[in-house]
Amino acid sequence: MQFCIHAHGIDLTEPIKRQAYEKLELALDRLEQQITCISVYLIDTNGPLLGGVDKACRIVVQIDKQESLVLEDCDESVHVVIDRITDRLGVAASQRIDALKLKQRGFRNWLSYRNTTE
């Protein structure tokens, strides 16, 4: 699984990198076999001099050659936005993978039913 983190307008310190990596690892631990790539984008939308809810985080997760799972969130703090988005990511990725498994199982059941009726 590839992991990359990009920052624009945010000082990408070691604690921020470590927090992002640890939270992603925790959120996606049981799904690691199905995930091929994770990209994290951290952006200060209005620059370092202005405050407010301006720290945006976008996470793109590539799941087994399927379409990507994309989540976005904003907050005043980079640490808070990383915590919140990774919490949501664990649930969203589990739901997406469960849906893919169900779809594949349904297709296999349909094929086996079709082969027995011919």
C-alpha cells in the first residue's frame, strides 16, 4: 500500500505526518489488503496569516482497482481535521468494501445459478 501526504500552505511537521499516518493505519487496518494507495492533501485555504475554518483535508483511497473513495473536511486545526476525517474514513471504507464483496458474491451466485439451470 502506497501512502503519500501533500501540503500547501501548511508546515508539514513530523508530528502532523506521524498523526496522519497513525490515524490512517488505525482506520484502515483490517482493510489493508484491499487498499492500493492513499493520498492525503492538507491545504490552508486562505493562507497562514488569516484564521478561521481554513485547514482543509482531502483523502483519496484507491480500493482494488475500483473507483476511488474521496473524503473532504475543514477545521481551524490541522490536527482536529485529521482526527475527524480519519474517523469517517474507517466507516466509509468498510462500507465500500462490504458493498463490493456483496456485489461480487451476488454475481457469483447468479453465475452458479445460471450454470445449473442450463
